[in-house]
Amino acid sequence: MKLNSLKLSRYFLKELENPPIWTEEEKKIIAWSIDWEGTISIHKSHKKSRNPKRFDLAPIITIGNTSHKLLMKFYSIIKLGTFYKRKPKFPYKQVWIWEATNFNETYYIVKNIVNYLDLKKPQAKCLIKFLESRFNRGIKTTCRLPYSKEELQCYELMHKLNRKGEHNE
């Protein structure tokens, strides 16, 4: 179990060896795609233990669409993250998903597109704050780094920002 956990944490913290260099036009396409069809969030996952206080917070950026061609075009521009299909649930169509969950990938993406976002700009700024706090506190060297008050506040704010409906904040 520890080995799997260690492998998983290495994936989430894997360095970007050759990050893509996007043109200003590509940054706009990425930002608008995420603004229209995507989600920027901090995902909370509970460990398989009986202790409800054990959880992990991880960044996630996703786009889901029924058009395979459209999402492949997006993936060919962004060149980061993973691309897969979600099993269709009747009566819905097949959905294709692009997602980035690696700390360094998500940071690279939001830092490059934050100025081009409109609707998801508050989520991007919140994610940047969360990730910079984790990096500055040493997440790259300590897998089980406890969460600071600021990081937990970022998670709570992200949860509020991503609720459906109007926001008065």
C-alpha cells in the first residue's frame, strides 16, 4: 500500500521536462475552452481508512465533451494532461474527457492562461495560491505535508466558486 501511495504521489509531483510553449493565440484557445466547457478545482479524496480526517487535496482541470474530434484538437494544442473516454450512461452520449491532475502541469496551465480566463479566473487564482503555498512549504520533498489554514481556505473557496447557480462574491 505504501508503494502504491508513493508511486501516486510521484506522479502528481512529476516535474515537467519539456513544457509546451504556447503562442498567445493558443493560450486564448486553451483558456476559452476551459472557461466554456471545463472545470478548475481542488479535488478532495478520502483515504481508505476509518479516520474521516485523513484526506488529500489535489488540483484538477477538466474538460468534457461528446465530440472526440473537438477534444483531440484541444489536446493537440495543450500537449499536457490525459485524454480518455467515459463509459456512457443511458440515455446520455459517449463523453470524452481531458484532465490534468499533476501539480506541476496544473500550475503551468493556470499560470499561462489566467489572464485570458473570464468566468473561471477566480478559480484559477485560487488554484495558483493553493499550489504556490504547497510548493513553498515543501510538497516536493515531503509527501505527507499537512495542509495549512490558507490551503484549506483555498479548498473551501474553490468549493463555493464551483457550486452551480449564481454567486454573490
